[in-house]
Amino acid sequence: MTDDVQEKIEKLYDEAQSALDSRYYADAEIIYAQALELLKQEDDSSKVSQCEEDLEKIKKDNALFAPVPAIDNHAHPLFRADLKNNAGLYMAAKHFRLKDDALPNGLEDMLEDMDKANVEKALIMGLDTSKSDHWAFKESMTTNDEVAKLVAQYPDRFIGYGSVDPRREDAVEEVERCINDLNLKGLKFHAAAVSTYANDEKLFYPIYEKCVELGVPIQSHCGTTGMYFTKLKYMMPLCFDDVAVDFPTLKLILLHFGIGGWHNQAMSLAFRHPNVYIDLSGSSPAIIPPEVYLAAGTPFYQDKILFGTDYPFVGMQSWFRTFNKVKRFNWKPETIKRVLRENFLKLHDSQPVSPLDILRNDGLSVPPDAVR
Ligand SMILES: [Zn+2]
């Protein structure tokens, strides 16, 4: 082997090691494969077989966790005791076939699942149903103050969103408090749990207006839900088309991609609205429809799809074990990075661009006072 090749290979091994150290396992696989190609050209059979062995080992290890440090867009800090105290959630856990011994006992279990799954950060939130007249929703799931406390305790691991029952008289004030006082980064809603359509102009629109003013995203469950004592009519992704048209700079994430048959609706919204996204939470990768995962590799959706689990209903390690079993949907390395990590960061770091901004930037004539 020439010194030149030897040097190249050593450089590749160094790069692979630093990829492994920073938990970019998919990159390490690619770099090892490049080294293997070089070695094969050199016809050095002992070095080839050593490299093949190393690559196989990396691939085998990688089957257990995320190929890049992932950010989970939707995880609940909910534990065994919480689920038993809340009938709606308990039914959701039953729906997800969660066995009692698989339920996390507390935060330590959640952090361990994140560590083992190579999930660097998780977006956590509660659910405010304080205005519900149904007995199953009297007890709200994790308060905004509790979420803020967890984020303050683990700022490197958690990002918090607030939750506000839109039927509260002080709903807008609570949104403001979540962002300005509790340092939460957005709002999450569950239209069925609060029996209010997402396009309810009286109850939801003042909240959206405030979120636009504060420049924070919202995320909302859509599609079917295992949470019982709710009505599915509130969960149609199409309800959000009104919201996206009326609030063109509101960043909106449709959680669970409209699971249960409405993914085409959710996708048609993400397709046409510059600030509408979908996430993959609430489903094992084994049953995510091909339309959804194939879209992630296309220019229309490549920035619009986010990874999420809906922990503890779907575990993080189990999500990635299945993801690796289905060959990571045959996504290209850049698609993997975007969906598992970069789209989340970009969504939170960038300024929203509305259709009007696009027209104005391209020099089209738009009335100066037009807002939508
Ligand atoms: Zn959820």
C-alpha cells in the first residue's frame, strides 16, 4: 500500500471515530464504507476483512438507536402513576397496547430511554383541559409550571411547550405567561380533548393571534386518538387549512400526520402552506404510510417532516429499533438528518415566510396593507 493511500485511510478512520464520538453513527457507516472501497482497490485482504468486520459491528450496534442525535418533537413526561390517575390517558395507553411493566416509573426512565435511543432532546408539554365538563378530563395532564420546571432542571435535554384550554377566560394571558414568564417555546393543542374545532374563530383565533405576535410555533394533535371520551370530528386536519390561510405566518405542526386515514389531508396542508409541518409521532415506523415517508425525500416535503414519538405511548428505543428494521425507509443520509434533527432546529430558529412575503420578494404587486 502506498503512503498516500495509507494516509487517506488513516484520515478516514479518524473521521469515522469523531463521527462515532459525536453520535453521528450513520456518518461513521458511510466513512467506513469509503475506507473499505479504498482498501479493496489495494487488494490487502487482511485489512479489507478487518474493515468489513468493523463496519458490520457498527451497523449492528446502530440498529438499536438513532443514526444521528435526534430531537423528538413530541414526548410527554407521563409516568405509570399519572396514567392510572387519568381515565382518558389510561385508555390511550391501552390503545397503544402498553404493558404495565413497559410504563416508565419516572423521569429517570425517560432520560434513560432518550440516552439509549440517541435522542438528544425532547419537546415536552402538558395538556390543559381545565374547562372540561367531562369527568375524565377534570384532572389536567402535567401543568405548564411543571413543564417549565423540568426544562429548567434539564435545559440540555428538554424544550417545553405550553398548553391552554381555549375555553379559559384568561387563555390569551396564559399563552403570554407561558412564553414570557415560563420560557416555554411554543404552544400545543388537542382539539378533541377541549371539544373545540381548531378553526373556532371565537375561542382559538385570539390565541393564534397572540402566538403570531410572540413569534412562537404551535403544534396540534390531528387524526385519530387513543384518548377516549373525545370526539374525532375535532381532529380533521382540514380544519387547520382555515387557520393556515388566516394566519399565514403562524408556524403550525400537525402532530401524528393525520394518523388513522387522514394523512392525505395533513400532507395536502403541508404541501401548500409554507409554514405548515407534519410530524411522525404517535406511530411505530412499521405503520407509517408509504406516502408519508416517501414524501420526506422530495423537495415539497423535505423541510416539512419532523421525527417524534409521543412517548411514553411509543418508546424512543422501540421507535428506532423498528426504524432500523424497515431500513430507515431507504432515506438518503441528508433526509435522515433533516427529519430526525435539522427540520426541528430550522423550524424553531427561522423567521416564517408567508405567501405574501414570497410575492413581495419576487417583485409582484401586493397591496401594502394586505395581511393574507
Ligand atoms: Zn401526544
